[in-house]
Amino acid sequence: MSFIDKIDPILNAIPAIKRPASPLSLRDKLKWTGFVLVVYFFLFSIPAIGSNTAVLNQPALQLINIIFAARVGSLITVGIGPIVLASIVLQLLQGSGVIKVNMEDPVEKARFQGVQKLAAIIIAVVESFIFVATGYVPITSAALFNLVAVQLAIGAICVIFLDEIMAKYGITSGLNMFIAGGVAFSIISGTVNIILVEAAAAISAGGASAIPNAILAFGPLFFAAIVFLISIYAYDIKVELPLVFSQFRGVGGRLPIPLLYTSVLPVILATSFELSLTVWFRFIANVTGTFAGLAKFLALYQNSSGQLNLVGGLLYLISPSFPLPYSAPYGIGGYSTYFSYLATATSQLYLPWGGIVMVPEVIHIILYTITLVILCIIFGRFWIEMTGQNPKNVANQLQEIGWQIPGFRRDPRVIEGVLNKYIPTIAVLGSAFVGLLAALATLTGAVGTGVGILLTVGIMYMIYQQLEQEGALGAVPGLEKMVNQ
């Protein structure tokens, strides 16, 4: 009996969302999607009782909020982090052969999904206590520690079940919708509460620089629009391989291999991994004794107003963290100050064998970008293997359907050889591209963040493809016209 078999009693005790008895219409899926989003934003807007509500609107937390579809200080502070982390860990274990699951067997697949849900719940509870214990979510009184942590845990578990409802009743996964909703909220709130306010203040100040300063205030929105347009353009770049149907002469088609073959999933996984480390490593901030030097080398945290901020160390150099108030170039004259800071400032890297070394922020930018690109490539290659999008599986699928590449024998090994010339290379290039674009947008302070915009465009594109494949665009009056605008 395997380990997974032994925990069946625990899995059976976990509540599960039943699948609909019959396929849902598009109208029903839209209703369920709307219901889940209403509940999600309800939790999004309620601060945890006993937490310091000032943390709710900190610009420095914008990237973390978007990636985890969260709002630090609210009931969904933990967001989708546990779901993503549980998925990464279990797929790594499966891919490495530590656990073996036949995903073609409905029983084993359901058990694997149950284990993933259990792991996500455990991680949600642990992370909730970490967030409070490390001051990530400041509390008004030490006596309220358990109360706040329990609220965050309940909120995180609610998100897990909302994601399951969306997967079975909605038009896409909950992770997709929560991220897109968070990005939309970030762009709207950032524009209304920061950009328009700063532009109005610049005009009210008068003087020769009033108009230039007002225009400069829209810089984050401008960069967001640039990233949005580049993302849309990138989704249309593809290589198309000609296909013919072996059983009917003259019947042909094309196999599109898009530049973003892995979509933006590598960015989700890579950035979630980096930001998860910045949360988990907060536990070593106050380590003393033998391992104090190693802890400072890995991650150097600074206590600011009762909250720990990552300001140095190896983890800082590979993460998108920047010291306050330079987390985003908001404000009149913000870009001038921001870029000047990045060009001249330094951070601390503690070497256990040689003391503190000052590292220029330019090095931080380079290392962060390189690390993000490398992680995107690794997760991109990993993802095509785990999801069956590698050349071998695609070749077998074409063979089963009856398609073949003209000029080549109808043999899956031959087709696989042809696909090997395209899919791995395109997957690497696409993963590297989204990594670079996300890093560029993050460094330029695009409202909604580059990762958030990439994710939103990717999610919109996936939903469009799904609706198109299901022939559902015409099912609701006006929907086809709306999505094609």
C-alpha cells in the first residue's frame, strides 16, 4: 500500500465540491463565475480583525498581492499561494518519480487532486501563522496573534474552495479569475487614487513645470499600456506546420506552435517561487548563534515600524524586492528619483567569511532579471512535460487523429523528430520572453505590474480560445462582439 493509499481516510474527510450532474450552459457558467468573484471581492475588502489596516494599501506589496491574488491585511492575505506551492511540490515529486500516479486512472487522479488540496490547506494554515509571526501582517496587539492568524487561515481555505467551484462550474480556473480581478482592481485603484491625484496636484501647483509633471504622473499607466500591447502582439506570433489528413487526400490543416507556447504559466510559477521564499525566509531574520552568518548571507531583513523588510542578502539580489520608498516610481518626479536611486544605491551582502560587501543596485537589477528568465525557462520546460505538450505526446496525438506532416512518413517517431526542432526551442524563447517583459515592466513601475498585465492578457486569451473551441461565443447575445473588439 502506497503512502497516498494510506491517507485516503483523511482525504475522504475533506469537503469536496461535486461536479454538476450535467454539462452547464455558458449562461450558467457565467452566473457561477460572477457569484465566485463577488464572494472573492467580499473577502478581499474585509480587513482581518486585529490587523493594522494601514498595510492594506501599501504600494510595496502590489506585486505580491497580484501574484498571489491577495490583499495583505485582508481575509485573503495568503491568496492563491498555497494552491500554487502545493501544485509545484507535488508535480515535482511526480516528475522525479518519488510518487507515481497514473493520471489516466480516474481513481488515482482524484486521489492525487485530493492530496494536492490537503497540501494546500496545510500550507495555508502554516503560511497564515508565518505572516502574523514575522510581522508581515502587523497586528494591533500581541494578544490578538491567534485571532488574526486563524482569520487568515479561514480566508485562505475559502479561496481554495472557491477555486474548486470555479474549476467545476465557472468559465475558467479560480486562479485565473482571481489574478485577473486583482490586476483590474490594482490598475483602477492605482489610476484613481495615485495617478489622477498626483496629476491634479501638479496642475494645481502651477508654474512652468505643471504640465510636464502632470504628464509624468501618468508614466506607470503608459508603461502598463506598452506591456499590454506587446503582450497582445506576442500572442499572435506563431510557427505553423502544415498537416495533411492521411485518410482523405486534399484535406489539410496547420499545427500552430505559438511563441507563448507555455502561455504565462512560467511567470506565475517563477514569481510565486521567488515571493514565497521572501515570506518563508522571514523565519531566519532573527537567527543567532552558529547559523547567524549564513542566515544574513541568504536574506537580510530590516525592522521598519514593526515590519520586516528584505533589504539585502542573496535572496534580495534575485527577487523583485526594493527598499521603501522606491518600490514603485509613483509621485511627481518619481521616475527621476527612482532611476537615480537604482543607478547609485547599494545593498548589503553579508559574507560569513568576509563581512559585509556593498552591492550596487544595478547588479541587483541584472541578477533579478537573469534569475527570473532562468526560472521561467526551467518552469516552462517542466510545464510542457507535466501537461503532455512535449513533442512525443503531441506526435502521438496527431498520429491517433490521423494527421501527418506532408513529405514525412506516417510514424509518430518521425513526427516527433520534426516537432523536436520547434517545440523545445519555441518554449524556451517564449518563457524567456515573458520573463524579460515581466522584469522590464516591474522595474519601470507599470501600474498593475508587468507580471499582472501578462497574466491578465494570457488569461483573457485562454478564455477566448476556450469559448471559441466550445462554440459558445454565439450562445450569449453580444458576447462574440464584445470579445472580438
